[in-house]
Amino acid sequence: MSHALALKRFWRRAVWRFQSTLTFRMTLFYGALFVAVSMLSLFGTRKAIESYAESQIRREMTVGSALFDRIATMQFHQLAQAGNVLASDFGFRAAVGTNDAATIASALQSLQGRFKIDDAMFVGIDGTIAGGSDGLSATEQTQLFDALDAGRERGIVRWRGQSHMVAAAPVRAPMLMGWVVFARNMGPVDLQQLAKLSSIDLHPQLVPLTAAVARGTEVREIDRGGERILSWGQPVPALVEAAPQRLILEYSLTRALRGYAPILWALFGFGALGLLLAIAGAFAASRRLARPIIALEAAARKVSAGEHAEVVVETRDEIGRLARSFNRMVTAVEERERQIAHMAFHDSLTGLANRTLLREQIALALHRHGGVDFALFCLDLDNFKSVNDTLGHPTGDALLCEVATRLAETCPQGFVARLGGDEFAIIVQDGNGAADQTGRAIVQALTRPFTVNGHRIVTGGSVGIALAPQDGQDATSLLKNADLALYRAKHDGKGSHRFFENAMDAEAQARRAMEVDLHDALRKGELELHFQPLFGLSQNRVTAFEALMRWNHPVRGMVSPIDFIPLAEETGLIIPIGEWALHEACRIATSWGDDIRVAVNVSPVQFRSSTLNSIVFQALARSGLEPQRLELEITESLFIDNVEATLASLHSLKVLGVRVALDDFGTGYSSLSYLRSFPFDKLKIDRSFIVDLLANEGATAIIRAITTLADALGIETTAEGVESSEQLDILRSEGCNQIQGYLFSRPIPAGEVPALLMKLSGDRMAA
């Protein structure tokens, strides 16, 4: 009984399978005649399926090759963009300029993790490599440097036995100092991930291009152990010219045709039985069999020409399933192409348009016939770096998404784009001259607090505005001018908006020229130190000199420190210039008397450098100057960012034995807690209080309060900007310890110091 039931179930399954195949309807329709013609149709069906399968494989290989090219281009662009971000980073260039290996490695490691890069390194112009060069042979390192030196900055190269995609970005400050090199693996696993983007199981591999490997792009059929293999080969961009490589895509045609074997064998069996009876119905059966195949072939031609094509599915047999598979493949390919196109023109984080699409929109707006004027807004967030540093990059990325949403809400009719980092741009029509109002609205929108990942973040933004067409006739000019206006807005205090003015371009050119000259000033010996005496009232003599930087330019003449010191701080040149000033001041001071100190100003940029302590120690050691004769003057702005870190650095300087003075006291962010937390040796009273001494009694009260406080804490006081004997008398009566100003002397070259000391000593003896 059980055997009969099992046989019945097997028969039902067999009948259902039979009814669901193409042969069932062919047998039902043609009867015995179709059995005869099946032998004739077998050969045609086999050839048609084979031709179709081969054409689809060839097309998919073409698509796979195109995908590889596009993804490779995107990967190269992403690697190059990441490299340019790091290469243009001020801190990184400063680290490269000072050969700060730890900072270089940290920056490389940070971007390597952020962008999921397999190798990150810095290649110097001397061929040295810092960062992730582990495992690279000497030959591979030499080939990398030779390629970069020859101007090839992207391509595929074979390292450690595997292929890598490599992109390099030059580091200039402004001269070429090396290259940031980022690489991603293109090994078998990575290539297999690429193969998954194809609808068939391709087997990609990268092989060296040798005489044994065919050159050019072609599809070949090869025989491998009796198996027919379709092989596609094309060259890929190589970083090392002497070691080109080639992308090979392979697919087994034999395996592709193996799935159709049951159909062919079934047709053969029925055709053999009805061979004599099939002649009458062969014509009608062959036409009906060929119709869906012809439709598929026609659709394939349309798709290969770039048109949309979809095959109408009328059956549930093998041909119907093949047609549905074809339709799904066409839909998937078109969707992937849409995604690739979207990625090429949009920011992956915020979904906004990227710089490429923005430039196209600007060009379109400029050339639109009958169009109205428009305004280009370039903006970035104030203090965004502190958000990443304190809350982490995920929160920083989420903040950027919130900013993108708020900008779109603020300018609903505008075109919003993200340029990179925390920089955004907006195109808004300005037919009614509403750019000023829009700029204010953007600044106000960015001022409102954000709530991101449970954090309440208060930031702000600065906006630069360029109006078209008067501020630029192309996208490059408009973006440059809007960026200049943004620079002015940030320079004027952030949290504001500024329109582009022609003077900004001239100022930028002049600033760039001065930056280039300043870069060479130290090497050419154009910098020198002048010294202004500090007169001790209780000692009745000169007790110290303040070293002041001067730039004697061969064309500009004597350049004011007000002009070049801020530029040096912005570009990072203040670090080597400040180091030179410390060494030079200590060297010159050793020629004075042992009772005379030298005071040197330390820039906030220089103070935050991790090498300041070692520089001070080296300056003292090389000159032989006693530590207590060196006085470092700092400004109160150092306490804004991180009070604890600033106090820790000050205490480490005190350990060296040097004196520390707080400059411009009373004008910035002074707090009694600073004086309590750190034992300053001196407070320098700002010249603004000294100027008001004779005209404002309140100024005298302030002087009295400062000197009383300093005296109680055991701190000396120095009054800056003293120019009259009346001011001197008031300061003496209020208990000020030292006087500095034109009353005694202007800053003088080092060679005139001995004569000044002799003159002041003679005046004192005569008095």
C-alpha cells in the first residue's frame, strides 16, 4: 500500500513538472506531429540558446568591465580627495615641515581609519616613506617614489604579491615637500566583491601584462581541459609604467549551457520517436519556438545601444523564466547605473549635490537665456573641528546632516551643495537684490543650537557671497570670489556674512606674494631682532630687553610685524621663525651683563607646539645663557581653548628655570584664577591704560589695583608704552616695577645695545 501511494505521488510530481515545461504545451498543441519535428528543432534550439547565452555573457563582461572602470575611477577620486584633504591640512603640512613623524603617522592613521583605506603613507621628496609602508620591498618603495617623481599620482600597482589601487596628493607649503599616498587592496577577495555586482558569476583577476598576455580589449574563447571558457581582457591604469597590469574576466560557457541540457535531451528523445511524423508540423513549430528568442535578441540589441527594453512574458516555461530573468537583469543594470550616476554628482553623507554638480548648475545658470541674476553663498561652520575632537566624528557627521537640512529649510528655493568637510554652497536667485537678507538668514539659522545624538551643540557659521554675473563669468571665478568673501567674514570675527569686493582679490594676491617672500625670509637672512630696554625703577637701571622681530625686505623695505606676524601664524611659519628668534635672542643676550634679562614673545601657535620645551632647552644649552635670564611672554588668549593644558605647559616651562610673563594684562580674558593657578613672574600692563593716565583718573585706579594685586602675589609689573615723564611719575608713585617705552628708547638693532647701555648708565650717574 505504501509503495502504491509513493508511486502515485511521484507520478503527480512528474506530471506537474512535465506540465510546467515547454514540451507539455508543444505536445498538447501539435500532438504526434510535434514529436517528429522535435528532432529538427533540437539543433536550432541548441544553437539559439548557445548564441543567446554567449551574447549575454559577453554583454555582462562588457558591463562588468565598465563597472570596474567606473568604480576604479570613483575609488581613485575618493583616495585622491582624501589625500588632498590631508595634504591641504595646515597642521599636517606643519608636521611635514618640522619633520614631526608622530603627527604625520597619527594623521595618516586617522584618515586611514576614517576612509577605510588599507595603506596610508607619506613619501618625502628625498624618497623616505613614513606611515604604512610595512611589507613593501626596497624595489617596491623605489618604484613608488620613481612614479611619484615622474608625475604619475594614481594607478594600480602590485605590492606584497597583491594588486592595489593607489592615489597620491602632493603636499606643498608652498614648495613640494612630498606626497600623501593612499591605497586600497585589489586582491582576489576584493575583486570577488566586484564580481558580485554582475548578474553572473564572473571570475575577475589582475595579471601582469606580458608578451604572453594579449594586449588591447577583446573577448576570446579558450579551451581549458575540455571546458569552453569566455575570457575578457583589458588593460588597467598602472602606477608603475614598467609593470603594467590587465583585468581578466572569465566565465564558463560550458557551465552556462549545462542548465539547458535536460530540455535538449527531452527534445531529442521525443524528436527521435516522431521523426517521420514531424515534417508536416516543423514549419509552424519552429516559428512559434523562435518568436520569444527573437524578442529577447531584439531587446538585447536595444539594451546594448543604451535604450530601455523589456520582454513581454506570456508563458511560464523555460523561455518565460528566461525572459523574466532578462527583464530583472535589465532593471538591475539600469538601477546600478542610476546609483553610480548619483554617487558621481552627490555627497554620500548628506545627499546634497557635490562640487561637480554645483559647478554644472552655476554654468547652467550663467548661460541660461533670459535668466535672472543669482547669488552664490559659500559658508562653513565655526569651530567644527572642536565638535569632532570632543564628541567624535560620528557626531560631527550627524551635525553636518542636520546643517544640510537646516540650510535647505532656510533656502527652500535655492540649490544647496556640500563642497567637503564643513563647507557648503548655495545658489539663490537674486533678482530683487535679496542676497543680504538671505546671508543674514543663513547666519541666524546656523547660530540656533543643534541637538545631535543627545548633545546640544551651539555652533555658528560664516558666509561669503559672490553675485553673478558681476563677480564672475564662470564657476571657477565665482567660487574663488565667494571663498575670498568667506575668508574676510571669518577674519572679521566669524558669525557674519560678507560680499565679495574687488579689493579682496588684490589683497589675496598681495597676501600670497607676502607669504611666498616670508617663506624665504628666514633662509635669506632678512629677519633680524631689535631690542627695547625695560628700565627697573627700584634698580634705577636697565634690567632687561624685549626682543622684537623685524623683517628687512629687499623690495618692501622694513615690513611691520603687524603685517607679517599674523600671516606667519596662519601659515605655520611662526614655528621655525619663533625657534630662530629664541636661539638668536639667547645668543645675543650672552654678550650683555649677567644682570640683564632678555624677553621673547611666544606666539599661541608656537606655544601649542609639542616641541616648544625642547626648543627652549636647546636655545639655552647652545648659547650658554642662564635660564633665569630668559623671560617668555605669553598672551591671555592661550587660556581660551584649554586652560588645563595651558597651565600644564607653563609649569613644564617653569621646571626649566625660565621666567614667564603675562603680556597685555587687562585687555583680554584675564581671570584671577589664572594668577592663582600659575605663579607668573611678571604682568605687563597694556599700553592702553598708560595712554589714559594723564586724561582719565580711572586709569590710575586700574594701575593701582593691578600693582597692588601683583605685589600681594609676589609678581613684578611692567608698564608698556611709556612716553612722557608725567606718566613715569604716576607709575613710580603707584608702585610699578619696570618701565618700557619711547621715553627711554625705541627698539634698536642688537649692535646698538652696548652704546645705549653706556648712555643710560652715564645719564644715571649724571643724575
